Amino acid sequence: MLNISLRRKARQFGKVVRHSLTTPRTGYPQRLVAAEPDELGITFIGHSGFLIQIGGKNVLVDPNFANWIFILKRLRRPGLRLHELPPIDYVLVSHAHFDHLHKPSLRAIAKLTRRLGGPAPTVIVPKHVGELVERLGFRQVVEAEWWQTLHDNAGLEITHTPANHWGARLIHDDHRGFGGFVLRNGEHSVYHSGDTAYFSGFAEIGRKLRPEIALLPIGAYEPPSFRNVHTSPEDALQGFLDLGAERMIPMHYGTFRQSQKRSTCFERGKR
């Protein structure tokens, strides 16, 4: 039985890799539209990566500019060119998986901000993830626990939120934390869930933090066992309703092929 299961998983992964290798890369980077200090700007970089402009601060969440993750090719170019980013104040990393914590991207972001004349960014990560980023050039590494809120001197609040996922970088280091973030400044607030399956925590986050906009994943849900740790589009919509947010922006789709089924309504450009 075990050998049959391993062979099935190997065939499934082989299909994903073949699709990745044979599919042309699409999309083109765009010029950044800068937000005013009292405005909220959200720019999709790709996969689960976003630039969030809030309260006059520039925040990157799960930035990944890689063309390849091992043998998986990037299928859609980043929405912004890395070297055209503004000086970054904070980088938030939801967990240690290679598609979310991409060390070359993080190192380049810290270097770019220093070259633009500002101090290196602060990076905020879950518990037991700090050692993975401490030598990448950041000014400060902060490890956060679920429901911990960090306060910026300009009024920005960043709260680390629960998720239904796992945090291991490698096979045996499952002690590492994982989760999402809610960013709030004045009347604006954004929730980035990180990777997660559907869980009752969406409703709890909604009750406690009332985010205005929800960034929720809709990919990597096939075969059905993947839904133990990822939301399908239907799961994400239910999570959005549980949160009570005003708007939802989908993520975690179309950049790296990670499962057998695509989120076709978004893959065809209806986003």
C-alpha cells in the first residue's frame, strides 16, 4: 500500500513538473503607482507576494521574485521589477516554505533599500523562523507569536494571526511557526492569511481585527488531500464571508504550478 501511494504521488508531481517546464512564461511587470500617506495601495507581485503601501510605509509580504523554485518554473512574471521597488520599511514572511521565504529575494530587498539611502528594513517572521533570515542584511529580525501586535512609531500596527497550515522548512524542522498578518493604520486595514486551509480562525480574526481587505489563497488544492492545508476558491470565499471584510483579493495561484488543478476563473485573466 505504501509503495502504491508513493508511486501515485510521484506521478502527480511529475505531471506538475512537466506542465511547469512546457508552459510559456506570461505577464509583464508594471510601473508602481505610489499611494499617498493617507491612502492604501496594494500591488500583487505574484504567488503570495504583495507590496502594501499603508500609513506612508512600504511593506512587502512573502516577496518572491525567483524565476525558478528548484525545478518549478515561474509561469507569470512579477508584477513589479525588484530593482524598481521603493525603499522598504517592513518585510513580513508568513512561514518558512521555499515559495514564501525566498532568501535571494529577501537579501536583494534589504540591499536595495540600503542602496536607496534608507536603513535596511525590519523583517517580521513567526516564532523559530528568525534564524533563517538573520544573515540576509535586515536591520532587525522580529519573531512574533499569534495575536501579538507590533506598533510602529508612525501608527502602523502589525498583528500576527493564526492559520491552518504547517511551518517546516525541511522535513524534520516542524517546530517552526506559521500564520498570517493584519496591517492597520487609521481607517485602513489589510489581512494576508499566508498559506492556510479553511478553519474557524477566519471568523475569530474577523471578530477581533475586522480587516477591510482580505488577501486569501485559492490554489494548490488538488488532489483533495491538499485541502487539509490549502483553501480551494470555494473555501476562500467562505473564509472571506467569515471574516466580514469588504473586499477580497485572491493569491497563491498562477505563478508556480503546485497542484493538479488550476483556479481557471482567475487563470484566464478575470482578476
